[in-house]
Amino acid sequence: MEQSQLTDLLGQMTLDEKIGQLLQITGDFYSDKAEERTGPMTQLGLNEDDLANAGTVLGVTGAEECRKIQTAYMKRNRLHIPTLFMGDVIHGFRTIFPIPLGLASSWDDEAAETMARVSGHEASVSGLFVTFSPMVDLVRDPRWGRVMEATGEDPYLNGKLAAAMVHGYQGDDLRGDTSRVAACVKHFAAYGAAVAGRDYNTVDMSERQLRDMYLPGYKTAIDAGAKLVMTSFNTVDGIPASGNRHLFRDILRREWGFNGVVISDFGAVKEMISHGVAGDERDAAKLAIKAGVDIEMMTVCYLRNLGDLIESGEIPEQVLDESVMRILQLKNDLGLFENPLRGADEAEERKVVMSQKHRNAARRVSEESIVLLKNEDAALPLDAANTVALLGPGARSTDLLGAWSWKGEEQDVTALDASLNEAGFQVQTTDEIFDYLDPSQQAIDAAVQLAGKVDVVVLALGEPSFMSGEASSRSDIRLPQAQIELFKAVQAVNQNVIVTLFNGRPLDLSDVQPAKAIVEAWFPGTEGGRALADVLLGKVNPSAKLTMSFPVSVGQVPLYYNVDNTGRPYENDPEGKYVSKYLDVSNYAAYPFGFGLSYSSFEYGQVEVSDSSFDAEHPLEISLTLRNTSERAGTEIVQLYVHDLVGEVVRPIKQLKGYQRVTLEAGESRRVSFTLSEQDVRYVHLGDRLESDPGQFDVMVGPNSRDLSEAIRVELF
């Protein structure tokens, strides 16, 4: 449709039809089974006219079902405006990739785009038009269960990966390419900063901190073309996001120029009553529409109250028209007026979903996402000359998909024991099934007995998937106590223990530090068992690096690498009392941001800069020679960090400003270069000015945020 046609269409709509476009309900309301419809309809007070006008549908998939619903809907809708099908396709549709925190560990924009491309293709042929991804919330507290859905603690890296995902979902021609879906950036804003890591909790930070650290990732995704933005559950400066005019009217729309659709999170509009800023649903509707929320997900504050608010003059009808036009524009961008069924195709669905091509892609990404945290005495890869026992709850588990694997099925997963055997490596196991939280004494005894008879023990530990994700915050982020006891018992009879981990957050791993090797596999997805087996066997050389710090103790969190300096830094006087430190634990992470080992070894040459100064017209070139000093090919992720020594506002002690994945053959050397511009060192000053500080900067390069080259001092003019 042309824009003039959309304007004409809006002019033909009644007030009720306009309001209906702002309603999102689940597919249950369109079920053929009366019992599935009657209860929900009664609960929300909906009638058949409401169903005929509801602008979007949540959580229904399957080409046949979506085609049936859309066909019936188009017949009932007076103006034949198609409805939108949306869903949570977060790290895969049916073919599940690693959880986003694991995916981010690849530091590979192409891997992120691949995940989104495959996921969007499977979702589209199954009838979906919109996915609620990427999640770009900056995360610093591993107690929060939804860190598994985020990409880490650094705004630069988060933005790069989010932009790659947006392009993977949407491509270059969303209207013409029906294998793509529209992306929805979430959760706006600062959801990852919930106090005490407790889900849905308050967020309290300065405007400058919000703009400097938390907003850049969202903006990068929006600049990449994302069509939608989702509100967050939390408050920002005391105002729930879904009613926060400053966030959505001032920043998102006026400052950033976003003209797409804003959708609330599930029930978030009505929850403003519980927050205590709305007295009833009418107040909640008024706050949300004034803030600029276009679609209300799964509550009916708009449906019941917007008409009255407009007729009373409290809300101008123009405000409603603007929201409706944005929704119509999204439908037009997807080509729905010409093709209401879009990509939904049963034959393509059978061909595409869980295809071998997609499984292969998931396996490659899983391989890139597995982090080798420790490898003492080259315990890995496994040596075929050794006898190996595979023990622990993760040994036979198919619970490898993680939270938000909506359509994923465990029946598609090959467990670690079967994956090792499939790869031709025979491991010994017991007949007992280990439970993650409460293994039987019989299972423990059998494990200890076998451990004492073999050369090496691979102990597969971790969290069950329900322990991370939404509403899954934890105050104790150690492994479950039963697993700690299992590790101690096994290690007492065999010192050669290799720990593998399936989990959704950084953990306190102090209890298993005596292990010879530790492998962080996250929840690695459909092909994760095979990917981990290949890493353990050395068929895949690990290259992944953490994007979220692992603490020594939960008492350190929130813990992150890019901390602000203090007036009494610990580094100035490590033995002193009156410096910023703990009495009982290190200041530093057990495994810092950017950390990860390889079976190869790499030598970083002298870092060189093109000049001693740079300015807005003359960027700085930073280069070094990287050499693979081992006898096998490997990939190193080279990282560039910068420290602004004197700023108008206190600056972090270091910030990531660039990264490169470099693959080298055995003995090969290569020149690695970065460009640092004046724009790269801008930050939010007082008064929300985005500027740089003339003066001195330290430039550092290394394999992680801790082990960096000697700083090179440069000047910005």
C-alpha cells in the first residue's frame, strides 16, 4: 500500500476498530474448541467484535493454524486489515541455538546473524511475522535469571551483536523476502539492572549512567532498522517503563527518531496499578498511551478505557491515530495487505524446520560458544590412550536447550554420552541416573566406585534449565550442593577430573576449582551435545570468550570489568587498609570479561600506534603481530581497550572499543589492526551531552580484559 492508502484506511476506521488494533491476545481466543475460548474471553471481558478487530495475536504457530486463523479473521474484519502473529523466538524456533549469553561468547557477529536468520526462517514458514528479539539489556548481576537471554556486560559488544541479529531476522527486504520476520528490541529500558538481581524489581540509576551504559545497545539495534521496541517491567527513575513518557516520547521517538511500533511486555500496562502509579485500569491506559505504547499485550486497559478517555477529551484522538498508523505501517512493511498469509507454508515448513542445514548451522555456532575456562596440564583434549568415565547429571541429560526455547524439543537433542560414543570415543558410565538437585546415594556410590578405576573423569554438572530465565533469580549462584558433594567425592579418588557445565548464568565455581579442566558449555541447544563432545575430543578447538564476568563469590556482585575508578583504588596500595577492597575476597573476577582458553597458544607482539595523537579528522591506527605458537590451528579473539585518564565525569578503568576473531594456522603470524576515532571515545557528559574529552588516553590490547599489553599513552586534541 502507498502511504496515502494507509491514511485513507485509517480514515475509514471507527473508534472501536482503531482501539482494536492496539489489542494483543493469544491464539487461544481463535481456537475451534469452545472450552479453550470461553474461559479466557470471560476473564478479559471480550466479545466476538473484539476478536474481529484485535490487531495482533500472540503465541500461535504452525502454518496450518496461522493460515486458518488469518483466513477466518480477514472474513470477519470489516476493512480486511490482517492481524499480526508474534512470538518469542529468542535463540531458535525448533532448531535451538545456544542461549544468547552463550552465543555472545563466540564474539562473532556472523554467528549471531546466522542464529537470527535460521530462527526467523523457521518462524516465518510456520506463520509468525514478528519475533521478540533481540534482548539488549546490559547485565551485571548473575543472580538475575534473565542474564541467559542477554549478551553480556559491555554496551559496545551488546550493540554489535544486536545489530547483527536485527539484520539476520529482517534482512534487506522485509516486504519482499517472506522468509524474514520483524525484530523487536527489548526490554526498554535497563531491565537488566534490577536491584539485587531480583526479576521485575526496581531499577534505580542516574540519567547519565542510563544513557552512557544502558541505552547505547538499544540504539545500535534501532539504528540497524529494528521495527519494534518492547517496554520493560521495571521502573526507571520511579516511573514504570510502560508509562514512562521520558523514555518513549523524549528519548526513543524525539531524540532517536524511532517511528516503529512500541509494544508492552506481557501484562505490563495493567501492572502499573500494582506499581502504585495508576489507581485503576483507566489510569493505566491513560499513562501508557500518553507514554507512546502502541500495543497492549494481554491486558485490556486500552480496550475498556481508551474510548471513554478520548470522548472525554483527556486523550486526543490524534494520539490514538498515531499509534494505529504505526501498526498499519508495520503490517504494510511486512506486505500483509497484499499477502495476509505471508510466509506461512505447510510444505516449506516440513522442508525447512529442523532441516539438516539448520542443524549444521546450530552445531557450528554451538562449537564457537563453548568456553574453555581451565586446562591444567593439558588435560584436554581427551587422550584416546586413557580410560575415561563420564559421570554426573549432565552426562545423559537432554535438558540442553535452556529457557526461551519455545518450540524446541528435547527429543531432538543428543546427550553428551551418546555424542561421545557417536564420535567414536568410548566412555565408561554407570547405570544410575543422576538428578541435578538430588542424586541418590546409590548413584553417588556408583560414580565414586567407577571414578577410582579410570584414568580420567569427565564430570558433567550444571543447572537444570528451570533455574535460569524469567522469574528464576537466585541468591546462591554456586552449583547445587548435591553436585558439589559429588565433585568432592569423585575428586577424592581421582585427581584427573574435568568439569563440564550446562547452565544459564555465570556461576561461583570455587567449589570445583581443583578440577584439572573446566568447560563452560552454557545451554548449547539442539546440537549442543555433539558440539561439546567435539570440543572435549579436540575435533573442535575452543575459541569462545566470556562476555560476563564469573565471580569468586556472590558477595562481589554486581561484578563487571568496566568499573569506574575510585578516590582510593585498590591498585594504588594492595596491602593498605583504607582502599576500596573486601577483607575476605579478591576485588577481581575468577574469570573476567573476555576470558577464554584455546588448545592453541598465541603470542602478542609489541603494540604500535600510528601516531602519538589523534583528533576528529585523524583517527589512530593500532596494530600488533599475533603469532600462533602452537602446533595446531586456532582462533584468537583479539580485544582493544581504552582508558580515558581525565574526564569531566569519572570514567571506567577500561572499555572495549574493538575486537577481531583471528584464525591462524600452526606457526602462522598475522598483523592485526584496529582504528580508534574521536567518535569512539565519546561518552555522556553532564547535561546529557555526547562528547569526548581532549587529553590523554591509554590504549591496550590483549586476549581478555585482564591480561592486557602495557598501556600506550596517546593524546586527543
